[in-house]
Amino acid sequence: MNNITPLPAVQPPMERRAAALADIQQMHEDLNEAHEHIGQLKADLNRETDRCTLLVEERNRYRHDALVYRDKLVELATSMSNIGLMTVAAQEIMRVAQELTAKDTPTDTAGSK
């Protein structure tokens, strides 16, 4: 039950050299293909890096615009609140002035005939 693998036949030295040279040539071609593939991957990586850089710059620009917009909205809200407070104060002044005007005006109902 022992499987004995036969030894390969001894090849002449020229055939071994030719086979070795063919193997070396194939490895050289594989290496060149690998270098080309690596070059393409590097180009793809650079392109994606540039795209990410552009997206980050665009995000930063939108973020800056949003902060400016928010600051302007806070400024507007503050101004509107101040206007509202001044309106309440003005209403109180007008109420007092109307009361004073109503007291100062003589009510002459009998002599207006």
C-alpha cells in the first residue's frame, strides 16, 4: 500500500536551463504586471484623496456659512426682542398719556347746545 512516486527523469542541462529561463521570464512578466497594477492603484488612491480633500473643503465652507448665518439670526432675534420690549414700554407710556389726556379734557356735555 505504499505509494512510491517515481523520480522524475533527469533532464539534460540545456532543457533545465530553458525551463528555468522560461520560469524567470514568466516571473518577470508577472512582476511588470504587478508594477502596472500598483501604479494604477496609486493613481486611483491619489484621485480619491483629491476628492476627499475637495469634500472636506466644501464641508468647511458650508460650516463657515452656517455659523455666519446663525450669528446673523441671533443678532436679528436680539434686535426683535429689543423692539418687543420697547413696544411694551411704549404701550405703557401711551396708556398713561391717554389716561392723563382723558383727565385733562373737560367733559362739557351740558354747554354744547
